[in-house]
Amino acid sequence: MKPTSLIWLAISSLALANLMLTHGAQAATRPHYGGVLRLAISRPLSSLDSADASNISGQTAIQHVAPLLFNTLTILDDRGEPQPALALAWKSDYNLQRWEIQLRPGITFSNGTPLTANAVAASLRVANPRWNISPAGNSVIVESDMAAPQLPAELALSRNSIVLREGGKLIGTGPFALAQWDPGKNLALSAREDYWAGRPFVDSVEIAIGRSPRDQMLSLELGRLDGVEVAAEQASGAIAGGRVVSSAPDELLAIVFSHDAQSPEERRLRQALGLAIDRNLLNTVVLHSAGEPAGGLLPNWMTGYEFLFPTAPDTARARQVLEGITQSSAWNLGYDQADPAARVIAERIALNAQDAGINIKPNPSASPDAQLLRIRLVSRDAQVALSHLASSLQLSTPDLHKSSPQVASTADLYAAENSVLQTQRVIPLLYLRTSVALARNVHGWSEGQDGSWNLPNVWLSPEKP
């Protein structure tokens, strides 16, 4: 055989080998059904009822779990705009006080019970006792005593999931059905073959609850778990044998005082504390740039104006604010002992405060004057998020409709957020992302801007690469 023929033979063989490799890679990454997706979360979760107002500590966990079992009437897209889910359409009267929500036909709960207007109305009444809700054919009528322009966005909240409460059980229309529930410990879900939006790829999902970040990471490395929560300060680090997926900043880390300021002097002390804290240092040194410094309550991706709230420390200005004031006693700053970064953040805050002349003692066990809290932003809609944030902190709901009873302007939203900050009850520190570390055999994982898990589209490779 001629040398040129040998060369072309080699080239042809190489091309064929590359084609086979490419085809093999495509086949390996083609979605398919089957397998058990094993996950873990560190946050507490003692109830699956997202309408349970007392389950504040489990807000982040329920945000992950509720959409797996339950659907809402609407969902929000990445712009915060309501889109159809269990509801096909909605319309209101001129005053936006009466809404008619048309239901999607042919949907059943996981036990086979048809979704009806009566069932939807009964479910919504549990979470919204102040609404006047009634069935009307294949629609539900929601009435309020004032304009409710954000009602379609409100209906997308996890707390407004449509739940059939039957004999103490919670039954949903979601992509998975409850297989086993050991409150606070383990949750097992099975894929629904008859799910109205299409069967999930995996056969089942197992979620271990309350596992420490260290235990989760070790289990991921050993192949015992497929996905685990990652602490904010670990999110930027390399995960051996996997990858990290992060949401947009969807939690607010803030100092929340237990009561209103009792005097003008106390208001000035709180103002000075906000000026003295070095938020950028907290983010870069303690959390390894896993968040963003926060001057306001809502992140910029949600409002577009957050940059108007200052975040840079100003110790000199803090000292000016404190001129002529003597602090009567040290403030106890509480924090979550289970959060490995919380103690370091609290200690840094105390040092910043000391530089300005304010005495703070980080103390997780004492009755706190203020608490370092991670506050879940429950909606991608800025107005809904702000209202529920104020409600969760037991603050008066801000007026969002000063210029118009129907549509709140950006100026109205800014003014409402600023009014909450002026109470001096909350000192924003950082916006935090929620992150998940995944094994290499996990494909199709995506997170909403609110950190919710889109597990129906997740699938597993037969073997880890």
C-alpha cells in the first residue's frame, strides 16, 4: 500500500473513532427515565404544609419541597410575571377587588381525586382567611375589600399551594406523590405517571433532612448522595467529582431588633450601627464572595434600584451620629449556632460596632436585643416579597399604592421599602445565594431565581462518568 494511502487510512480511522466517541457522548447525555435521586438539606423541616405560618424556620426547605408535591394556580417567570399553572387564565373587575381564576381541566390529585373549584377554594381559605373565596363552575372567585393588583403573583407563593386535606394527610397535584415522611428526618417521593405536565425523569426522590453541611459533603464525596446544600462560604470552592449550581441572591441576611426603638437616642444608636458595619468585608472574607452587600431589603435583580441604598462603612459618620449619647447597656446579638458562618459574622459586627463606640455582645443563648437572621424572599415579585418580608418581621405592611390604587410604581416601591428601613427595626447586611453541589451523574438541574428546585427535569446517568 502506498504511503499516501496509509495516511488517508489513518485519517479515516481517526475520524471514525472521533465520530463514535461523539455519538457515544451524545448517547450518554441523552435524558432517560429511571433511578433514585438522593438529596440532603440542612434546614429544619417538620411540616410539609406550606400554609403553616408557624413554620418560619423551614421557609427555605419548604421552598424546595412544596413544588414537588403541590402545584400553585400560577407560577412566576424569571421576570416575576405570573404564568399559568393550575389556572389557565384570570381576570379582574375594574377595581381589582374581584378576581375570577379559570382552572385547567382534567387534573387530578395524587390519590386520583379530580381537581375541582370546591377543592381549590377550600385550600386557599386555609392560607388566606381574610379572602372571600367561592367556587363558580370551573372557576374560583376571590374577593377582597381593597384593590389586589398583585393577586396573580400572590397565587404563585408556596403558601398558596393547592392541597387536598384528607384524614390528616396532605395530597397534592404535583409531579411527585408522598411515599414516606419521617418529620424532621427523611422524605421519600415517587414520580407520578399521570402528572398533567409530564412524568418526571427519575422514579423517586429521597431527601435527608437536618444533615450538617460537613456530613452532606462527605456523603456526596462517598457517592451516597447525588445533591447537597452548600453553605454560602463554601459555594465558591471546588467540589471534587461534581459541580455547584447557585441561585440569584434570594435570602436577606440582616440584624433584626426584637422591638421598636424606645427613644430618639436608641434610634440613633441603631442608625450608627448600620453605618459602622463593613458589609463588603463580611462578604469577601467570611463568605468568600458568596453574596452581595445589602443596603436595602430587596436585591437589585428584583427592583433595579437597590444601588441607591448605601452599603459602604462610614465609621466617622457613625461617631457623629452618636455624639452626646451614652449606651446604657450592651446589646446581646443572637445568632443561629447551627450556622457555621453566623458566629464569625456576629463577631465581626461586634468589632465594627466597637470602633464606632457601640457595645455589642454576640450571644446565641441569652435573650437577644437583636438577632442575626437569614430571611427568605418568598417571591420574585418585588411587591409581594416586600409585603411578606415586613409581615414575617411583624412590621406594618408598607403602602405600595400611593400614586395609584391599582398599579404600584417603582417610586412607590422604593418609598415603601425606605419606610420599612426608617423604622430602624432591620439593618440589612448581605443578599445570599442558595447553592447545591451535584454529583457528575446528575443532569438537567436548574434553579429558579428564588432558589426553587426544578426536579421533574432532572435525570441520572446510568453510571457516574
